[in-house]
Amino acid sequence: MKRFLAQWRHYFVFGAIFSFFLNLLALTFPIYMLSLFDHVLQSRSVPTLVAVSIAATLALLTQGALEFIRSRLLVRASIAIDDTLSEDVLHTMVKQAASPGGDGYAVGLKDVNTIRNFLTGSSIFAIFDLPWSPIYIALVFVLHPLLGWVGVLAAALSFVLSVLSDKVSRKPIEQANTIANAAQRLIGTAVQNSHAIRSMGMLPGVTEQWAKMNRLVVALQTRASKRAGLLQTLVKLIRQAIQMAMYGLGAYLAITNQATAGIMFASAILMGRGLAPIDLLISTLKSFIEAREAYNRLDKLFSTPPEPERMELPPPSGEVRAEGVSLVLGGRPVLQNISFALASGEIMGLIGPSAAGKSTLAKVLLGIWPPTAGKVRLDGADILSWDAERLGPYLGYLPQDVELFAGTIADNIARLGPKDPDKIIEAAQKAGIHDMVLRMPKGYDTPIGPGGITLSGGQRQRVGLARAMYGNPKFLILDEPNASLDDEGEQALLRALAQLKEQGSTVILITHKASLLASVDKVLFLRDGQLLIFGPRDAVFQKLAEANMVRVQRVQ
């Protein structure tokens, strides 16, 4: 976060400069009161009254203009924060969510909003004005030392109460925010799986889990509010008592001719001005704590060093090679020493029992998850050495669970980027959905709703297939691409595989369907994260058949 703060430093420097002049101009009212009581009323001079009043009015107008400029400056700072931070936060969140065990919860963007709102609210003004509190109290000392000591006592009590308020409120608020984030993640998961929840009667269980967390959040927030409220009440009582003491002591000093009435009123005003930032800091303590937590979370989010600039490599031809690829997750080996090679235009079937690591291997081969050991090479270069944004157009991926985005069919096929009609139609034709799309109300401009809710499972899968083939990528991985397809869709998929092979694209097909495996050149059999057999399709199937026969004979 420090590198971002450096970009915004000039806004806060100018804010501090404006605060300097604003606090100087804040002396207008006490000086005006001092002049009225000690000069105007004593001399009974109307011209003096007019001159002092005009000067005070001009100072107040200047103060109002500077207040407005400072607030506008902080608004521009909040816009700059959003412009420079939000995109980087989103990119970092997506990268971390895609990593093994990553959390896709969008708390980072909420933290950006928290910091932005804090910097445009009243809390930031308290921070700017707080250094002036001792200066105002020092001015009270100049008016009379006894009044100054009363001010020191008031400031010390306010400071102690503010520290105490932070100490007793911080932990409950932090705990409440942590649990509230967990509750929000639970709701997000429930919304994503709403059909399963409704169909299997899971809603009461989800509601009870959320209610438990919500009750705990409310209890923690209530505890923090009670403590903060008690301390705020004490601060108000102390403030009123100090004001009474200031006026009472000032009256005594005036009666005994140790001070004037003007000094009495001016010192009380200066004291109020000196304690105001402390009071404001206490009253906005919750937003201050939340902003501090948001900053710490964002700092943790950016704790990993930014990726270095990578030299742009020539477009890949599709040659893929895995060299001793291994992956360990949670201390458990998921993939172990996997090596194979595919030439451009070859299609490989990736098969194996459930939980063999097929989908995990797909993520490693695409560079989504870095391997613990070994290398995945595309055209001889480590796939992690490519810039992900530049490499993306040359890759195609159809995951098991196809996720579409709110927008049109064209938006989703074009990967939410600039829409090239020719490429969109070409990809749709390869996926066999061109005629289907044309029959829809608005054709390719038909909105599909969040997650493609208006489409059937088979239609979503075929739109996902078209998205994977958009732009004629050179390396594709299709994970169970026929899971939701009917016979017509499966035939379209077979034609698409033939076209991909003809255009020289390398394809890895994760499937158990014999009809699809008939179109592959090579087969890799994976079990328990280990490569057992790899080679030409017919040779692998013969070895598997022989292995099955051996097991059958032993069982007999």
C-alpha cells in the first residue's frame, strides 16, 4: 500500500497546508470577542466596531472558501484512490482467488470504498486539525497561565478517554467485522447454490448458520457501541464541566482584576477549538478503526511483490510439454512427477478415475496454478514466464462448471472484450450454436442474465465451448465438455474437435466418453495424481484392456 500512498501524497500535503491556514483563520472569533470586550466596549467607538467586524467577516468568508476547497480536494483524492487502486485490487483478488485454496470473496473492493469514504468524511479533518490542539492550548496560556492549566487538564482527560475508547472498542469491532465477512461469504455461497438449497430443504440450516453469526456480530457491535457510548457521555460531561470551570475561573480573574472579560470569553473559545479535534476523533472512532482495518487488509493483499514486466514472446504454435510436474496442496501431493509432450495440432485424451487429479492438472497446464516442482512449457518457454493477459487469447479453457457473465451471448463468447462479429460467429459455428443463437429473440445480442440463467445447461456449456474457441486459440483444455450435451451437441463437439485439429490447435480432452476418445491422438491415464500410461490412443487402450484382464484372472 505504501507505493499507492506515495501517489496520493500531494493531495494530503495540500490538505495539510489548507488546514494550516484554516486553523489560523479559526482564531478570528476569539480575537473578535477579545476586541469587542477589551477595546470596543471600553472605547465605545463605532468606527472601531465597524472595522473589526469587517475584518472578521472577510476572515470568515476566506475560511469558508478554504473549507470548500479542502473538501473538494479530498473528494478528488478519493476519486484518485478509486482510479489507481480498484483495478489493481480486483486483479490481485482474481489472481489470489484462482490460486489453490484462494478466497473469491470481494472484501478488497469493500475496503477500497471504506478508505475512500473515510478520506472524504469528517474523520480525516480531525487528523488534520489534531496537531493544532496544543497550539490553541498554548494560546490560552498566553492569555492567562491558570486558564492554560485548566486547558491542559481538559486535553489530558480527553486524550486518555480517546485512547481508552479505542482500546475497548477496537477488538469487538474487529471481531464483528471478521464474522460479518464470514456471514457475507455464507450468503454468497447460498445464492450461488440456491437451486440445491431450495430443492433439498437446506434453507433452514443455512438460515440458522447465518443467524448464529449475525447474532454474534450484533452482540459484538452492541458491546462496542455501549463502551464507546459511555466514554462519549463522559467526554461530553467533562467538556461541559471544563467549560463551566473556564468561565468560572475567568469570571474570578476578571473580578480580581487579573484578567479581562475578553480574555475570559476568548480563552473559552480557544479551549473549545483545541478540544474539538479530540472530540471528533472519539465520535468517529468506529470509522477510523474500520479504515485502519481496511488499510491493513489491502496491505496484506498487496504483500506479494508485483509481477515483473515480461518480454513479449512470439505467438505460440501450440507445442506443449510437461517436465516432472508435481503439485502439493495442504501438505498432500496431488500431482507427482508428470511428464509428457504434445506436438502442435495433437489431441490428447486425459482419463482416469474420480479424484485422480485431472482437473488439477488442467489448471497447472494452463498456468492457473504454479507447480510445486517441474515446468510446463508452451513452445519451449515456461508458461509462467508469459504475460497472462498477452497469452490469454492463445488459450482456451472449458471448465467442468461453466460460469457465464451477465450480458449478451456475444459478450460471453468474446470473453467480455472488444467484440469482433466475424470471430464471434466463427466460434459459434464451431461450437454448433450459430443457428440456435439466431432463433433467440435478439440473436447474439440476447441478454442471458446473471450466470446465464436464461439458458439451459447444455446451452451454457456450448456457449462456454464457443468462448473457449474464440479467436482460434492454439492450446485448449476441455474438461468434461459433453457433460450437459445431447446427441446433437455431442456431434457438434466432434466436428469442433476436427476443426481444431485441422487448424493446428493442441487440445487436451478430459472425458470418459468412448465416442469422444475416438477422435484423440494420444491418451494419458492418471490415477492418484500419478501418470500410469501415456502414448498413442490404441496402444494405451490395449495396455488398459490387458491390465483389466489380468485383474479379472487374479480375482477368478
